[in-house]
Amino acid sequence: MQTLIKNRIFVLLLALAPFAMASCNKDDMEMERAMQVMVTGYNGSDHALQFSIDTTVFDVSVKNGDYIVKPASLLHFYAMYNYPLRRKNKTLVITDTVTKAVIFRQVLPESGSRAHFNFVYIDGKEVPSQPPAADPNTNKLGFFARNPGSNEPIDIFLYRVEEGGTEHRAYLAKNVRPNSWTYVDYLAAEQFTTKGMHDKAFICFAKAGTTDQWAFQNDETRSRVGAAGLFLPLAGEKGLVQQYFFTPGPWALEVSRMFFVPDRTR
């Protein structure tokens, strides 16, 4: 009798096994999702910054500390974050590695596969970018020209030289106040309408009203940067909102492109 009962139990377990496996597989399929998390901007503090998303901490043990943002440096954080489907209030946190103070906290979107945040941190506080709404008739470009120790107005212009020596210059903004955000309307200038033209051009920063008195440390290499790869609007492109943070680095002008690259042909 005991043998018969054991056999029946065994047969019953085998019959139920496919349903149990199907249930587990279904749960596994719904268990996790992934989100691309990007933070762009600048760390202008004297301390390094550390990122975490929920319980995932990107400290010195991760990729040999590559995620730790050094003082006085551009901020380009990118991580693929996997999370349980039912998790709510997924949170990105930026922490000062010395004081342990939380200096930025933001809940990730509940839906979608991308989360992008801009974070400029100077003089112990966040400098919000506050971009304008998109305009279908033009493009909105934002510039933050960091110039420590100087508030002299700046002109920003595109510049390139043809093989025969002909110079082309198109202003992006004039009389810009440094160390704060400036937004301008922009449509591709006549001599800067194609990617090929941008690949041979520079974005230059000069003292207002001049073209050769360099804005940053009176140094040309710290006052201009190649336009290639910055995705400035081309001919026919409208409705874009794009922000750029510029700062003179130890050897050259540095730039943070503070937007996701739009899906457009280049």
C-alpha cells in the first residue's frame, strides 16, 4: 500500500511540474527591466563625487574607480541599470566622497528605457540649466561658458578656413555673460550648413567685440574647440534644444554635450 501511495504522489508531482516551471518562467520573464542612466555636466567642487542607483553603488571597486568623478572635471556618467519590474521610486543619488553629503537626488522615470539628467555643481551648489521649450520654427542652444575669475562679456562664433584661405565666421551668441546659462535661437548659418563644414570648423570664444582677443586665459587653445561631434544643427533642422558646458582645461578647452544625441542622420 505504501508503495502504491508513493507512486501516486510521484506521478502527481510529475504532472504538476510543467505548471510550476511555466509559472517560474513567466515570473522570470517579468522580473527585470533595464534603463540607460546618463548624467552630464560638471563637478566644480574640490571633492570627488560618487554615484549610486538604489542599492547599486558605483564606488572605487567598480571598473577601477572609473565612475568616480574627480574634482574640477566634466561629468559624463553612463550606466545600464537593471531593476525588478515592480520596483517603484528608483532613485539616482550623487554623494560627496569627503563630506558624505548627498548633493543630488532624482527619481528615475517609471517607464521608458532612458533617463538623462544634467548636473552642474559649482561653489557648493547646483546651477540649474532650465532649458526653454522646443520651438518648431528654430533651434534653442544653451551655453555655459565657465570663466573663473572673470565676468567680462564673451562672443561665441563658428569659424573655419577654406583651402584657398577664405575665412568664414558665424556668431552663435554675442555679449554672453560667463559663469551662467545663456540661450539663443539658432538656424544653420550659410557657410555652416553641412556636417563636412562642421568637421573643419571651430567654436571660438573671444572677448566681446573682438575676434582674436581670446576669452579664456588669453589663450587660443583654451578658447576654441572643434565643432565636429557637437551635433550643432545643420541646414533644415529645427525644433532642437541642445545645451553645452564649456570650461578651460589644463591644456585645452573642454566641453560637455548635455543632451542625448537625437536620432538624426549625420
